[in-house]
Amino acid sequence: MNSRFSRFLALLLTALLTPALHAQRATAIFAGGCFWCMEPPFEKLKGVVSVHSGYTGGVTKNPTYEEVSAGGTGHYEAVLVTYDPRQVSYATLLDVFWRNVDPLDGNGQFCDKGDQYRAAIFYGNAAERQLAEQTKAKIARTKRWNVATGILPRGLFYLAEGYHQDYYKKNPVRYKFYRFNCGRDHRLEQLWGK
């Protein structure tokens, strides 16, 4: 089975879940640089059902990793967070997002530069947009930062290839090596403290 068809099938199956299941679940999309590094902080939260890596925000349909990495698709590397809003709020997800990005960098995140690595919050409705803008304004005001993180309307989300999903679990040594060499944790500590 080709990878584009399997990704399409996964999206279709997700959309066909029973209405009762949808009533207990919500989704949020965040881009924070390398999607490998954005999965773990959300997966640790009680009430988060799943976190999937993928691509969003661009114009290319069914993009591949190679296409997104080459540039020109407009897509961000992002994560789709499925959660139970009775157990974890969107506000909590926003807090986790902000603490895991460098909001000052509009050209990428940490060692990864380029449009596909920019940080952004993709809102699905007016309430999410308002809350995202409020948290961005609060950070800018309290930290006296010029926050470069985008707040954009949500569009289609395309699942990344299977080898990208849960990369930090499947390849823990390589993941830790990449994360350390990219300087992510060092920069996050400089920005947000321990």
C-alpha cells in the first residue's frame, strides 16, 4: 500500500468515528519546529488521547516529508493533538505549546530553519483564536518580547509518514542526540527557566 493512500485511509477512518466518540474529543494543531520534539510534551498530559505528526498550512495536497523539507509547499511540520476537553483544557494545551517553542524566532525553531519549522497555533474556531491571541499578548507583555509565533486558521492536516510517528519512542538514542545537538532544551531553559 503506498504511503499517500495509507495516510488518506487513516484520515478517513478518523473522520468516520462514531458521533458519541467525537462528542468526548476535540483536536488542536500546533507547529513548533521539528514535530518529533512536539509529540512528547503533549503525550504526557492526562486527557490527551493521541498526538500525530504531520503537515499543515500549505497548498500542496498530500505532501511528503521530502516535499515539505525541500520548501515551496507552504506547509509547517505540526502535531495534531486529540484530547478529552473534560480532562484537559485548550488553555492547558496552549501553555504546553508556549513552553516548548522559541516564540522569538520567526525563521524556524532552534537549529531547524525554514518555513516548515516556524512555530504557529492553528485555531479551529473563534474561541480558540481569542484564547491563542490572549496568551500571545500576555507573553509579549509580561516578558517584553516581540513574539513572532503565528496564529492562523486551521486547514487540512496531512499525517506524516509512519516512521515519523512516535519517533522519540522508536529511536530514543537518535532522538536524544538530535534534540541535544539542536540546542532545544538549552534554549527553552534560557527562555522559560526550569
